Amino acid sequence: MKFILLVAIIVACIGGQVWACDNITATISAVEKCKEVQNITEEEMEHLLIGDFDDGGADENVMCFVKCVMDGFDALDGDELNKGAFNDFFEPILGPEKTEKLYDECKDESGDEECETAFKTAICLMKSENSLQF
């Protein structure tokens, strides 16, 4: 289920949505850059993608990888979600109403430091029913 959003972006890209194509390229670029910066292993990436860390257990390296990727989209302003960047990313896929619900649901996630806050926010976004119902 975590891949539904990515699949929707790919489908939109194939359907001619320039926004989606640009975001796929940006996502791949951010992930590759952050994998190197944070020295994430393929095993850690696999665990992250299949949801093994959804209920905790991720080390700082993995959490900072997620923050790095989010920073690549200006998704965070310090340790808070950047509403403008958030809306720019999600509204073309989810529409304004669901984007607002998703933002409201996840905007208050917090941790002891910025990497943990970014990680908890990302987990909230992936788990939310609002992000999976187009």
C-alpha cells in the first residue's frame, strides 16, 4: 500500500502530467543523493520501503536519510512541515481537500530532534488513509 502514491505519480506521468514526471525525477535524485550522504545500506532501504520501521526501531542514520529526502523537496521548515511545499507536492494528486486533511493529520508529529521529527512525519504520511484514497 505504501507504493500507491508512487504508482499514482507514475501513472500521471505516463498520462502526460508534467508535474508528476518532474517529481519522479526529483524523488530519484534526492534518494540517490541522500543514500550517499547518510550511507544507507540496501538492506536499510529495503526495510524502510516495506515498512519495517513504521512502528519505530529505525536508527538515526535511517531517520536522517528520510529528513535529507524531505529537505530535497523543501518539505520541512526546521522541524515543521512547510505547508506551501506540502500543498505543491500533494494537491495535484490528492486535490485540495484531501491535501488539507493529510497536512492537518501529520503536521504536529514531533521527535527529540529534527531527523526523528522528519521520520515520524513521513511515517504518518505513509500510514494515512488520506494519502491513499485518490
